[in-house]
Amino acid sequence: QQHAHRQVAPIITPAYPAMNSTLAVSRQTLQILHEEFCRGHQIVDSLWKQHQQDPTAELNWAELFQPADFFIAYPNYLSLCIVGPTQADAQAWAGFVESRFRKLVSDMLGRSLPISKIQLWPKKIEACVADKGALLTKAQRENCITYFVGFQVDTLRMRGKQLNVELQLNNFREWELSKFAPLVSGMDLVAKAFRVKELPRICFESMGMVKEEAMKRRRELRNADPRRQERKRLKRLNELKAKAAEIQRRKEEKMAKQEEEDERKRNLDDDQVDDEHVRKRKRIGSADDDLGEDSAIVK
């Protein structure tokens, strides 16, 4: 009952005492499980429809059992390098840190940051990808294992342009990692952020892939994504609407300028006509005056 609010995917054991066998499943993990279940169902459903159309045709199950595309599935990654001064210290330290990763990923990063999806890759890479600025010794770099975390930023909740995880990592070191005993000097957890195109080649080699081929597959998957296609279609539609509105605005401005020019010309013509009438009246008036004077002289 104490952790009932954390049980998002309860699977109760059939034997006594009944308990939840998926207590460690978080909302972030449940999201990934649900997406993979849906993807597997879609693949099997398409194969079943093919079998109904042609029962004698051989079904291709390779797509269902393809290796996971973790290193091309996210736009952002975070490497977590577990380092130690010696091999024995590094093994003991790594086991403790691995047991606490769930709290870092699900609780500290997944809940407190504007992240829509986050996943920890459970397979370790026996290499150090930390920067030279991390100031690690040669022994620490040799006794190092690395885990990767992929995540997607929620742009609607994002404030600013950069996502800062230093506070969460410092809290993780202070609240969780400080409980390890004995804590030897040189034991540390070093983090580094990557864009998907900046990932080291060793990430893809550990999965039997080549980075160039993986990037090509990522482009194909992104272009085939119906949500991305819909976003591109809406973006293109908005661009066309904006272009049409700009053309209409320029056309209206041109028509307004033309109307102003025509009105100015009409006013100018009217002024010229009025001036001509005034001049004619003056000429007629002066002619009448001359006639009047001549008449007076004759009398």
C-alpha cells in the first residue's frame, strides 16, 4: 500500500502471497512497453492478413525480430560513464550505480524535466566516451563502463533553448551514490550529452551496425513516419497560405496605390479645368469692360 501510487502496470503473482511482480515499471517504461506491443501487433496483424490472402505464401518474420534501433530512435542522448580507480573498485561501484539508475532516469530526469519520452539502454559499453575536460586519469578511463539514455524534449513545456541536467545529476550523486561504502577516491559518474549524429561509432558497432547505414535507416524511418508526414504537409500548407496571403496583400497595396494615383490625376484634371474656367471668365469680364468703355466714348 505504501507504493500503490507507483504501480502503473500491476501484474499480480498467482501464488501466495500475492504481490505485484512489476513494481519497478515506471510510467516512462510503460510508455515504451506499450509502443513496442503496438508495433509488434501491427507487424503480426499484417502478416496474418497476408496469410489470409494467400495461405501457401511464406511469411517473412524478419521484421518482427530485428534488433532494436535505440541509437537512432531519439534525437538526444546522455552518456553515463561509471569510472573507478581500479578494476575491483570499478566493478563494485558499477554494480551499485546500476541498481540506482532507475531512480535517476524515471524519477529525477523523467519527472522534473520537460521530457516527453526517456529510455535507458540496459546494455553496457566497455569504453569511456567522456570529454577530455572531465579530467579523468588513465586508470579511470581504462576501468570504465558506459550506459546511454535516449530522450525526447517536450517543446511545449520547454523554457529556453537548452536542457540542463546538472542539478538532477548532482542530486543523484548526493542523495543516492553517496550511500555507497566504502566510497573510494576516483569513483565517479561522468555524464555527457550527444545529438544523434554525434554519437561515437562504438555505439553502433556494439549492435553490429555501421554508423552511416544507421543514419540512412533513421532518415528512412523518419520520412516514413505518418506523424512527420502530416507535420510536413501542414507546414507546407501553412507556407502556401502565407505566400498566398502575401501575394494578396501586395495586390491590394498595388490596387490601393493605383486608386490613389487615379484620384490624384482626377483631382489635378479638375483643378486644371477650374483654372481654365476662371481664366475664361476673367477674359470675358475684361472684354465686357472694354466694350463698356468704347460705348461711353462713342456717346
